[in-house]
Amino acid sequence: MTAVVRSLLETDLYKFTMWQALLHSHPGAQTEYTFALRNTPAFPLAELKEEIDRELDHLCSLHFLDEELAFLRRLRFIKSDFVDFLTVFRFQRKFITVTTEGDNLRIRAVGPQVHVMGFEIFVLYIVNELYFRRFPKEPAIKEGRRRLADKIELLRRFSKELPEKHSFSFFDFGTRRRFSGEWHDEVLATLGREVPMYFKGTSNVYLAMKHNLVPIGTMAHEYLQSYQSFGVRLRDFQKSALEDWVQEYRGDLGTALTDVVGMDAFLNDFDLYFAKLFDGLRHDSGDPIVWGEKALAHYAKLRIDANTKRLVFSDGLDIPTAIRLYRHFAGRTQTGFGIGTNLTNDLGIAPLNIVMKLTSCNGQPVAKLSDSPGKGTMCTDETFLAYLRQVFNHPA
């Protein structure tokens, strides 16, 4: 059977950008990442344990190829010393374990953050692909092609509308929950051929290189959550994380993630200084219309022209939702839409809802207080959660 992981480059861009920033600012951080299933699968994931172990053995045998490192060096925000680090990097098998508890699958990566943070995306698409290999392939691909054609037809009809002040663009964020690497490849090639006026890139760095697409991504929750344990006042962890990001990237990668402790708490920290330095904001939980209106009101209060900023939406999107949000906001600000599962795993079989999240850093719990009840924290330390909610006035 063909190995699931084709390249160490086949992960999301924000893994590399966070990796570089944390290697430079906090190289000694010790962390734990924990896998979780959030819906009911067709069969127990525990059945996949032996196959997952073999895939992780394979992952830990890989190294970055010269052409992959050369591609990273061409990205102006990737620094030479980080690529030098990647030339000798290998995933260490001792840092990740796979166990079962009844029907449940348990995966934990524990060790230095700069050595274990990269496991996340690989683990998720390994589990996904092994899971979906149990289903008949041909009827699924046939249905996937039909649904992809419908998406393309919808975009073509949409193109006949009068353009708004700002253009419409979307990108692929679907690596972690894809049906397979082969299908992911086909989806991106098809979108790039059929709707290049709208399809503007992918979070998958390997496929960006292969298909000559723009790699897309800045930061994820784990980056900001890590700062909850980095020795600053808990009240100041977001500002500290954003400041270090600014110093690392000096104007590049300027889309800030807003929902680690909720949008309201984020905007309290996102003052005129940060609002001018960052190009825009990314939505990942809560009502997107409410979130976007709060963002625009915040820019207005700071007397910043929102037409110079960008709102990026990435929470469970499909093409119709992206078009609806575009129609609502595009006359007032730039927009972008990161679409994941609905692009890479819409084949008529219910997708898995799996995650692998940072749960502790430097021996301390860390947590996310989402704006969506369905995206609850994985932190089990109720004392820390209560303290975090109190500090940021976040409702339980």
C-alpha cells in the first residue's frame, strides 16, 4: 500500500511560519499535543492503530529534499537559518505515541515544541486517508467530481454578477481533513484550470510548489496559546505573541488570528499600533457576520480605512457561504476565504471531525476559549480555564 505522506513539505504553510517564529523566540519550549475526535465515525478509529504506527514510522524516515528547501528559500519571509535547521531536521519517533482505549484512538506528541509541533497536520491527514481507504473509492471519486463541477458552475454563474469594489478570492485550506492526497491533487489542478480568476492558492506547501500556486497561511491557535506559558502576564499573552510576530516578519504575513480567547478580548488588545501593523484578521469561530461587523467597527473607531485591510474567513466554509459573506462585506473591505473540508472531502461520505491541539506548554495547561460552543477547549484543568475566563471576561 502506498504511504500516505509524500513529502515533509506537504503540510500547511502556517506550520513553517509558526515554527520559524518559535524557533527564534522560544526554542526551549516543552509541549504536549493531543489528538481528539469530535464526531461519530463509521467504525472505531482504534482499528487503525497498527496502520497509523506504520505511517508514523515512514514519516520519521523522511527528510527535506534539496528542491523543497530551495522552494522555501524563495519565500521572502522564510529565513536562511531556519532552512538550514530544516536541512538536518527529522521527526523523532520517540516523541509520538499511538494507543487505544476501547474503541477510542489516542495519539500524543510530547517533547520540545520545535520537534513535535510539526506532527499535527501529518497525523490528521494520515488518520483521514487510512479511514477513507476503507470505503469504495470509485463511486466516491465519481460523486466528488460531480460536486466539484457544481461548485465550479456556481462560481462561473457568480462571475456574471457586477463586480464589487474588491475582488473575490478563495484558497484551499483542506490538507488536514482531505479524502486522499490523490484527490487533493485533482481538486487543486481542476480549480486552477477552471476558475483561476477566483482560486488563488493553497495552504499545502508541497502542492503549491507542484501546481505553481501561492502558499497561504500565517498563524494558528497554537502560536498564541503557547504565549500563555512564556512568562508574561496572562493578561498580556496576546500582545506579546503579536509583538514577537511583528518583529519576526517585519510586515509580511500580516493576518492575525482573533479567537484564542474570543473576538472581544482580542479587539481589546488589538490597539492602533497592531491595527496599523497587521494587514487584516482571520475568522475561525462564532457568527462570521457578527465577527466581521465587530472588526469593521473597530477599524472605524481607530479611524483606519477598512478598505486597506482584509478579513479572511476560514470556519467551516463552502462556496455558497463564501459568496454570501463576500456580498455582505466586499463593498467595505477586502476579503478572502479559506475553504477546507468542503473542497477536499466532499464526496458523499461523512467526513471525520478530528483535531490535534496544543494542550500544555512548559508544564502548564494552555487553552482556547472559542466563540463557537462546538469548538470547545481541550484543556481539562478547570482551575486554569476559570482563571483564563476571569482575566479575559469570557463567558463560560
